[in-house]
Amino acid sequence: MTENVKPTILVTDDDPKLRNILRDILELKNFHVLCAGDGVETFKLLKKNNVDVILLDLILPRKNGLEILKEIMVEKPRLPVIMISGQATVKMAVEATKMGAFDFLEKPLDANRVFITLKNALDKSALAHQLDALQKSGSNRYQMLGKSEVMKTVFEMIDSVAPTNGRVLITGESGTGKELVAHALHHFSSRSTKPLIKINCAAVQEELMESELFGHTRGSFTGAMENKEGVFQRAHNATLFLDEIGDMSYRMQAKVLRALEEGEIQRVGSEKIEKVDTRLITATNKDLLQKIQQGAFRKDLYYRLNVIKIHLPPLRERREDIPVLVDHFLLLFCTEYNLITKELTRDAMEVLMNYDWPGNIREVRNFIERLVIMTQAAIIHENDVKDQLYSFSMDEISIQSKLYKHAKEKFEKKFVLRALQENNWNIVQTAKQIGFDRTTLHRKMKGLGILRNENEWQ
């Protein structure tokens, strides 16, 4: 999704022989190299070129490297600067790091060390460029990141599929970035001049879903005070994203299928047929094939939705993407909260690499935001991460336990309601069927909010 452009390295050193050697070596490694002999030349080149990394000598004529570094940090605070010197002291190296230098290399330079340091600096530079571009476009909320092979495949699929009108089914665990894929597909499509219309099928009550999807007319039901457009109408000539499609009721699936097959919808309370031209993208964290076997999802709708499938694997299966995400969110939140730029030590990053991230990217984002706020120092160490990760994990466990309790209660209510319906609301027969005594069933119905005279599902 990005062009293959040579990174630009600016070498600033007053020794022309060293400049030429570095130029030759770096160009062999496919870098574009600019050279300067002092600070004046450096700033001239910076104004005329997009530089990714600077190799800056400490001892220079007119202005020394530390003075130049200070000015660079004012003009381009996110530009990685690697200091080089054969006369540096530990004090100078510490001072340069405090001022914002990315790293400090001693002369004579070791080629392997130079390349490793440049690679790390370029990774940081790439993140900075991405963040700048997205902040300017106002779309950094929907940025997708990853360097793993599986994510490269996802990016290639988005590039190929986005310009078409093909329906896309996005699958993956919660927090893997399914909504980000939907936004990318819309952004790179011919419909991008119009907004992406979204609805979460799991968040809408069953009795309101038809109105949300297709709209309603005034007076069509209690509370319908005026005519209302549904998301299908609002997404006419645009893109509609139905998130958590696996949670849609079987009855509503049939109505969505008709809308896709006929290209037309009907508002609740209206006999008028309306034509709609909508590109549909859906997402789910459920196994739809399993739901089909259970009779909970329509096979014909599945094949209508699954024209193109994009699967997002969980982070634990692509751990090489974790540092990329961590660095991105560190930079994002330090900038958002106007804090000094913070970095993790190698051991601290190792802790995050070894964590399974059950909440995937969403969990990484939330954790890094917390880490940025709670850690005062610019360098975040292993113990800092462990302390916050343990506390954060306990919070997540508490949240998940509440979600589990809610899901359990919802299942129990449907289970009891089904049994009551099958037995025509005969309490004695229902209690016998599900293995309760009558008193226990009464207590369970009261706890679940089921009224005895109820004659339809809630």
C-alpha cells in the first residue's frame, strides 16, 4: 500500500574521505545518500529534501554536532539523528541522547552496527511519517500497521478489492482491526467521496433492527414520530458496513438477503419499494459455517456475503507486528498528551512480545495509553511494563467476567423462554422438562425478568 522508495540518509561530517566511504557503502545497500560538511549545508539540504535519517558528526567547524542537533530537534523533532564521533566522552553521549539523538556511534565505524542502527532509526522514521500524514488527513484513527507476511497479504487484498464493488466478509477475533479494514476498503473505493455508513448488529435490539436497516414511516409503530431513513438508504451509492453480522437474527437475515438479491428495500409501515445501490461489507468474530450447521445463520446469505473473504489473525499469531504497534501508539499518545517522546528498553519490549494480547490491537492501544500516562520517565523499563501489565490484565479480567455474566444471563433467559413457549407457559411441565422444581423455576424467571403472562420472546 506504499511505494517502494529509497530511504534518504543525510551524512554530515567534515572529513570528505569518510563522507565518500559512507556514501559508497550506503548506496550499495540501496539508500539515497546526501552529504554535508557542516551545519549550514545540513540545513540547506534539509529544506530541499525529505530526509529519513541523519548521521551527524560531533566535531564540526563553526557549529558542533550538539548545537546542530538542538536546532534539528526544534525544526524536525521526529527526525532520527545518529551521532558519530571518534572523540566523544560518555558525558557527551548522554547529553546527546537527552537532547533527542536516536543513537551514538563511535569511530571507527563498524558497518554492521551502522546498518542495524539505521534500520531501527528508519522504522521510527517511517512511523513518524505515517503519523504526520494521517494527522494531516484526520484519519489516524483508522490507520493499519503491520510488517508480518500475513498482514502484507491483507494489504495486497485491500489494494486489489477496494476499487471493485465486490462484497467483502471480514473475519477475526475481537480487536483485530476488522473495522479498520472496512474503512480502508471504503477509502480506496470509487465511493469514498461519501461517508462509510456503519451499524453494529449486536448493539441493536431485535425489535428495532428492521427500522435501523430499512427505515420506517411515521406512525408505523409506537414511538415512530416521523419518517426515518435506514442505513441502506443512507448508504445509497456509498458503502454499508454491517459489523457483527453473526449476531443478526434469522428473521432479519432473510430481509437483508432480499435487499441484496433485489437491490431494493421497504420501510417499516410502507408499501413503497425503494431501489438502493449499496456496496456491502460485513464482519464477524463468529464461525458462520458453524452457525449454519446449528441452523442459526442462512447458508444462502453466507454465500452472498462471502464473495471475498479477508481474515485477520490474532496478534499472538503475528508477534512481529507487536513492536510496530507499540512504537506507533507510544508516539501517538506522547504527541496527543504533549509528553516527552518515550521509548521501551529491549527487555521491556520482550515482555510485550511474550504476552498473548487476548484483546488484540484494541488491548495494545489501551495498554500503551495507560503506560504513557502512568510512566513518568522517557525510558520505559521492564519492571514498568510488568507493573502496568499486571494491573491492566486484572482490569481486563474483571471486565471479561462481567461480559461473561451478561452473556450467561442472556442465554439462560432465551433457554427458559423457549422451554416455556414449547410447553404453552405451563410452569409444571416446563420445570419438569428442564430439570427444575417449580419453586426454582419461579425464582429463575423472576431473576431473569420473565413475566409469567408473557406470550412472546423478549
